[in-house]
Amino acid sequence: MTLSDACIHPYPDGDSTLRRMALEAKELGFGSCVALTTQPIPVLPLKIIRGILLREETAKRVSTALRRVPAESGVVMVEAGESGFNRAVLSLRGIHVLKGIARTPQTSLDHVAARTAADHNIAVDIDLYPLVHERGMVRQKVLQRYEDLLVLHRRFRFPLTISSGARSILDQRSVRDMVLLCSLFRMSADEVRRALSSVEEITGRHGPVQVVR
Amino acid sequence: MRPRPPSLRFKRRYILVELVPRWYVPDGRDLYPFIIEAICSLFGDTVVAEMQPAVVFCEHGFAIVRCRRGTELKLGTALATVTGTSDRPFTLRGHATSGTILALKRKVQALLTAMEERICTVTGHTCNVCCYDNQKVDVIERGIKGQHLVFLTEQDSEEMECNRNTRWDMTGQ
């Protein structure tokens, strides 16, 4: 079981190079990372999966953008929006992760969207960056959103991913720290480990049947 | 005042944390307010009072933080949310929990790696560079507006040397 940090932002988005972040991630107990980068990925001691984040206002634009996604992108993420947008996006083919759920209104992910995510095996991301860096009311709201997300996850069994959202090695957290941070919204250690290992599961899923000549 | 007998003392737990970046060496007194703020904002004053946190050791880029037994998980969670200040960012990475300071000090000796500091010029800027044994390189550019950090590896710095045209935009973050 390979544990993966589901989103890091290496240089030039952040202040740390991909090699350095990979080195740190390995020391922190991870077996792979999803990096949002357009730079070429060098050979590293840690498996790096290239990720792409689509930020669009309508589901139609997401659908158009999906056609332009480079073939080498391992994980396709979409920034979450309002309820209608999320429902529409979750039924699209080619999306792996719905990201940024903490920044959306509480009703943005309802039971219908949760069932759709489970049917299409699309993961919802838990970003730990706001938990670490925010204080006060903002962090309280994030904790509420994640607790609410867990209720839906336990009922409908859609996959979850956990990411540090790190733009620097100073933002990267160890597996142990992630377990502790997730315990703040009553996520058990088993659930955290399952979520950390779900990147392989969502990227390695089977596509439609193809004729092999 | 005579110390209390052992049976009347509170049981303690000690957490060993590594300061990242290693070259940032604060005093125990400098570190304490960050830890208290992290615990207080996450769990509130009641838990701080119950936890009785204290920094008992801070040397060589490692610190030992004390708490009451039974509160070490909460302390570990709060330590993961320490981020420093905007002009001096740092983080604390938990390594081990123990009932004695001595055991953790032995662990510090095992975890210590050599670090070499030197001054270099990167794209016309004079920077302090810290090189670690395990291929890690930290570049610190100090200017009048504060400091800018870039974290890379030896291989990255070699590639940078080869390609002199590379502009490490350390101000554009």
C-alpha cells in the first residue's frame, strides 16, 4: 500500500524544487506524490504523478478543458464550486479528484453529488493547508466542512484523498502529523491511511473495454 | 521549598521535534510563544492549562517539548500547526515521544547530520547557502525587505550552475 500526498505545488509555484519536495516526502513516510507542475519530471527515488487542476466556472467549460488535458497527466483535478456545478462535474468522464471543497458553501456537496462521486469513483480531496495555516473562524468552518464530508463518505463510500497543498517543504507534513490533524474532525487512523492510499486506486481504474489487436 | 515526592508529582511526556529549516536556531524562550499560540488557537486555554507545555531543550535544530501524560497526542497535533511568522517561517516535525529527556537526547545524537554554511552569489544576489549531508541545499537571500528562501538539492544547484541563464525568482512568490 503506497501512501500518497495528493497535491503539492513545486517551484515555480512554490519555493522548493520538485526534487527537494520528493526527498522530504520520502523522509516523511510517503511512497508517491501528485505534483501540479508543467516542468519535466526527473527520475526520483519517489514516484511522482503529474497532476492538473482545472479551474472553470461552468461544467461545460470543464468538459471542453478535459479534451485539452495532456495525455501524460496522471491525476485530473477540478476545483469544486456550487451544488449544480459539482453534480454536473462529478458525472463527467476523465476526472479523478474534486478539490477545494472547504472553500465552497456547506450545501455544495449533497447526498446526490456524493452518490454520483461514488458511482463514478471520483475522489473528494481533503486539503490540510487551511487547517495548518488558518486560525479562528476560517479554520472552524473548514473543520465543520470536513466533518460533514466524512458523514457523506461513511454513508456513500466515495473515495477520499488527503493533500498537504504544500508550496514549500515547510508546508509538508508527515503521515503521523496527517493522522493527528485529521483526528481534529474525527477521522480515524484507518480512514486516513485508506484515503492516503486511494490515489493509486482512482488512477489505476479500468477504462472502457478496448479491442486489442 | 522541598520537592514533592515522586508519587505526588504529575507524570510527564516529552516530544522530540525537529526544527525545519535546521539553520534556524531559536532559543527555547523564542519557541515557546509559537507553541502556546498553536495549542491555544486549536484547543483553547483550558487545554493549555491541563497540558502544562514547556520547552525543556532547544539545540542543534532539535527541541524537546514537555507536557502532562495523556495530552501528548493533542500537543503533537498542535505542533503540526506551528508555521512561524511570515518573515521567519519554520515548522516543527515530530520524531519521538518518551517519558524521559535522556532517551530523546540520545535520539538527537543519532539524527544529527552535518551542515555546512557558506556565502554564494546566485544570479547577482549574495546569499547564504546551507548544505546538508543528505543532498539538501537551502538558499537564503537576505535583503532590506526580509529574507527569501529557496529549497533545492545538490543536483538542482549543479543544474543551476550549468545553466547560468536560469533566473531563480525568489521574490515572485
